[in-house]
Amino acid sequence: MEEKKTLDLLKQTFPAVVKEASTNLGDDVVIIDREGLLGLANFLINKPHEYTMLLDLTCVDFLGQKPRFEMVYHLFSLPQNKRLRIKARLEENDLRIASLTSLWKNADWLEREVFDMFGVNFEGHPDLRRIFMYDCFEGHPLRKDYPLRKRQPCIKFRE
Amino acid sequence: MLGGKALSSGSEKRSGLSEMKKKQGPPAQFITTQFNSILGWARKYSLFQYPFITACCGMEYMSAACAHFDLDRFGAGWTRFSPRQADMLLVVGTVTQKLAPVLRTVYEQMTDPKWVVAFGTCTVSGGIYDNYAVVQGIDLVIPVDVYIPGCPPRPETVLDGLLKLQEKIQHQEQEWRWKKRKP
Amino acid sequence: MTRIQKEARPDTMLLNMGPSHPAMHGTIRIMLELDGERILNSEVEVGYLHRGFEKTCENRTYFNLLIYTDRLNYVSPLINNLGYAMTIEKMLGVEVPERAQYIRVIMSELSRISDHLTCLAAMAMESGAFTVFLYKMKAREFIWDVIEQTTGARMTTSYIRIGGVRADLHADFDTVLKTAIVETRKVLKDIHGLLDKNKIFLNRTRDIAVMTPEDALAFGWTGPCLRSTGVYYDVRKAHPYLTYDRLNFEVPLGERGDNFDRYMVRMKEMDQSLRIIEQAAQRLQKTPAGVLAQAFEPAEAIKASRLKRIKGGVNLSPNLEGSERDKYPGILSADKSYVIPPKDDTYTTMEGLISHFKFFMKGNGIRPPRGEVYFSVEGGNGELGYYIVSDGSDRPFRLHLRAPCFHIVAALEQLIRGRYVADVIPTFGSMNMIGGELDR
């Protein structure tokens, strides 16, 4: 009951932004336009829905499809005990999306990770730089066109 | 890989030792050989280890160092958490490309005589991680004396590796301050 | 140049607690800007154990990448295995037999106890209580004995498979388990006596690094760290999986959210885990150690099966103990496309051989339908979630791990600001940062 209400409410309140809202294998999924992310997140974090926890934030690279990248957000509402998945597609030549650091504090490091691995720019992020890879590393490793074994050593190896 | 076969003490297979003996007469040879063995004995039973712990093998290192499988009974119990005070660098766990400069710095900070033990398959050859982020074996970064394979190695394997290192230390040519150096 | 080097004031001191540090639980770098002993600002640098788990998994089959999941949270490897297996089972819709579920619960709780023991042992050792460390390592050895007897390995087990578990329990399981539980209870009692009212420990942990519940939720904290602030969220109770809804246990909560509460919640959770294990072990039916009427040696069995199907079992090697054909209905799901056929069948029947071949052959094997799934289990640190995108082939298109300690360590900079250098150690220790999970 609850999940139908949230999904329907989202479709009603943001008709231009929400492209699709469905339930898939028990998870609620909402596919949106990337411009409406911040507005939607603001709506969800407040009462009565109270999606107070940002569980996860990641990106998927669909090489060969247009648009190529897809941002995936997982939100969790403690009072309702419900999870919600928000997806938004990004074009390869326009790889930016609004940052959620103003709403959830862990978005800081999560977005740095996505920037490091995929190269997505987050507008409004206070300090966007690499988190896992070292500074002299070039490229974004988790993209499909980055070869698995391409090593870029930091120091000169022996032998 | 896990050290050589067992050599008897005072063996003449080490080339450095035999060259030195050719220069000196028989009584001096006897003294230096014995002193060499004594120094080897002292060094092998008082290893001060620096555990450079990164990953899962750290758990087996903790097991090997604690009460059930004791490292202390082999003389290697004192963990010195500073490279300047240690003589055995125990590299435990995967070394990534980001960490390789740090490993090199720590190795260079250690003073002679020093030995390096590669603990776990990731340090021996990169392990199951053959990708952009992992160094395929720490011997690309620093010279290694004993390799201990296993993912993670059982504590008995660790103790076996330690014994092999002790054998190696006993039979190698030791350096001491008043030894005449070749010009 | 790191951020803190750029931002530091000229009259302060910069201290580097480098990647190779005994208290850094592996590899993390904390740079502190100090005024005397007080921390004004700090920067945490992670990534020194980034082993490319997610990218490697895109190049391995679903069955093969189970070994990589062991090495994520390496102090509780069975829980990682469990999370992964259950995510794939959710995607495929596979039903796991009840006996396997109880075995999974027992293994999972043993891993959780081992995780909490290691975390608190390291925290205590770094605060100076070396005895606590040694006692807990002793208890952990008994637990690892149980795990080794069942799975074959002490740490990186790869035991929990898609569809069930790999092998059934040993006939002596009850004795070894009882020893482990008794020893662990003894050790826990000793530790309570050593640390709970210890003035030094209390001074170092009480009211240090307090986290409010609102902040904890904003940071995405889960697990014992969140429960120490007073928020009741446990994945085992909120979204029950396996047989947790049929077992009686409580979820301990803290009050203040300081280091001492995080320590106390973990100690109490270990008690509850022992309770769960005892209940689950009682409910498991005892299968008697069967003696096969007529068991062939493998070479004979293969030869005899060329003429006609053999009756009777095959004497498998001790490595395969517990995974014989008659044990299969209890431990693995009946759906043949997701599990390896029993070795008796593989050696002696044509169908078994073909199933085995097709399972492992490139391009075949487990091929979930197109789509995506997210599933989470309660790990040692919190909600351990797997997000898998499948494109219909035998390799995952994208596998992402929701690492609980990533969010917990993200709050470290805020927690240590304004405190002394010596407070960093118990704070960091109580967060239970595991490098394999943090950096993947």
C-alpha cells in the first residue's frame, strides 16, 4: 500500500520529471530526468515520507547506448521501512548532475567515488577530487572502455 | 622459493666467505667463520619485525603472533612499529599501486641488516587480483628474501617460512664493523 | 598537495598518521592539523587498498566471483558470501532448503562474533589493553575451528553458494560448536570484568566522539555504530531474511553514541549472536553419520558406470566430505541450473557430466535475466548491500557493493575535530574500519 502511494504521489507531484515509476522484484524504482533530482530529493527527505538515509549512490556505464551513463540512488525511509531506487540517465558529452551534499552528508564521499571511477561532475560539490586512485592516475577505471589490466605505476619498478 | 635446502653450519658454499678466507691464513679463517656463525645465531633468534599490514593476511598474522601459534617462541615476538628499529619487514597483504611508494620509503628507512618476507599470495605475485590497481608481486618494488604463499597462509606455513628465514640468516655472510672491506 | 596542506594555517603543526601504521587497521591515512595536542582540522585519505573488486567482477562469471567477495570484509567473510548469494537468489527466484538456511544463519553469526571480537581486540590493544587482545584472539581461534571443520578454511571460505551451502555439517559439529560457545562466553565475561568499569578505559572512551542520531542518519550510518546512538535499525529485524524471523533475539541499543557505547553494543551483540547460534543448532535435525552400504572407489565406479548405472555410493575424497548426493536435498536448492551436480553423479552418469560441463563452460552457467537488483544483509558493520545489473550473460554487467564502513569513516573528520590526538585511536578503533570493504 505504502509504496504505491509514494510512487503515485511522485508521479502526481513531479509529472515532468518522473519518466517511469514501477516496482521490480520487490524494489521501487523511479526513473527521472536529471534536472529534477534535487527537487525530488528535497521532497522526499521531508515529512511525511522522511527518506532520511541515502544508502547508496553509484553509476552504471552502458557503453554503446545513448545516453551512456546512468546514475542510481538508493534511499531509505526509517519510519516507513521502505527503500526507493532513483535512476537518471546522463549523456557522455554532458556528464554532470546536481550534487546531494546539501541534503545528506555521506553524499560527499560517495560522489567523489563516482567522480573517480567514472568521471561524472557533481555541481555544487565542495571538494570534488579523486578518492581511491592516486593523483598521477589518468582516466576513469570503471568505465567500460578502460582496459582491466592497464597499469600506471607510480614509481619505477625493479626488474 | 621458500628458501634453499638446509645447509650445515660453517659451509663454504658462500663465495664471499671463501674469497675472504683466501686472503687470510688458517687461524684467522677459523675465527671469522665461527664469529660469522655466532653472529648469525644471534641475529636469527632476535628478529625485530615490522609488520606492514594491509589486508586479509593481517588476520592470519594476528593469529600466528598470538597465543595459539606463537611467534615469540622463535624469537620473533617483538613487534617494533618503527622501521628504524626493525630488521625484518613483513609485508602482509595486498600492495596496491598507490601504496608502492610508501613501501619503498619504509624499506629504505630500515637500516642494514634487513630481511624482507613476502606474506601471502598477493605480495608474492599479485594473487587473484590481476588488474589496474595491484602490484603484481612486491619484488617489483623491493628485494625479497622469503616468500610465504597462501591465501591466507595458515599459521603453520608462516612458522615454516620463519624457520626458513632463520636458516638463511644463519648461513649468510654477516657484516660487522671491523671486517676488512674489499676496496 | 593534499587539501589540508593547502588550507593549513601557518602556525599549526601537520601530523601524518600514515598508511602503514599499527593503529590504522590496514591502510588509511589521517592527516591532522594540530595546535599542541588539539586537533583543529583533519583529512582522511582512503584508497590504499583499492583492489579493483568491482571491475574484476565484471570479467568473472557469477560462480567464479564468489571468491572475491570473501576478501571484502575479511573478518566476517561468510556474511559477504551470504549477501552476494542472496542477491543472486533474489534475482533468479531460487528457493533455498530450510536446513541450508539454518546452517547459513549459524555460519553468519559465527562470522559476526569473529568480526566483533577482532574489532574490539584491536581497539583495546591500541588503547593499551594488550591482555584483552590476546584473550579475544584465543576465543576467535575456537570459532575458527568450527568454521574450519565445516567449510575447510579458516578465513576465506567461499562456503555459502548460490542455492545453498557447499557441504553439510560434520558429524562432530555439536561438540566443536559447544567448545567454541563455552570458551567465547568465558572470554566475554573476562573482558567485561577487565574493561567495563576500568577507569582508564572509561576515560578514553566515555563521552569521546559523540554522534547524534540525526547526524548518524544523515551520514548513512548503519549497524552497531548507528545502534549505539539509539536508532533501532537492524536489517535482520526490519527486512528479515533466512530464518531470522523465527529466532528469538534482541537488538541492543546504546544511549549516547560515544566510543564506549559502540564498544558495549558490540559486546552485547555477541551475546545475542551466541543465543541465535544455540537456537539454530537445536533446530537443525541431526543427520546420523551414515555408513554407505556399498561404496565404490572412484576409479571402479567410473569403470562400472560405463556398462550400467551403479547403485550405491562413491567414496569421495575427504575434501568433498559433506557434499555427497544424499546430502544434496538438505543443502542445495533443487533447481539444477544454478548448482553444481554432486560429484557422484558427475563421475558416473551422463546427465551429471553434461550438467557439470554446461555449468562451467564459458557462456553458459548461471545466467540471470536482464535487470537489476539490490539486496542487503546485516554485516558486521551494518547494512551490506549488493547492487547487481545483469545483461543476460553469464557475467555481471555491473556489481556494486554498498560498503557500511565507507559511510562510517566518512564521518571521522567530524568526530575527531576538537579532540586530542590520543582520542583518534579509540574512535577509529570503535568504527571497525576494514580496508577490504572500505576501498573495495
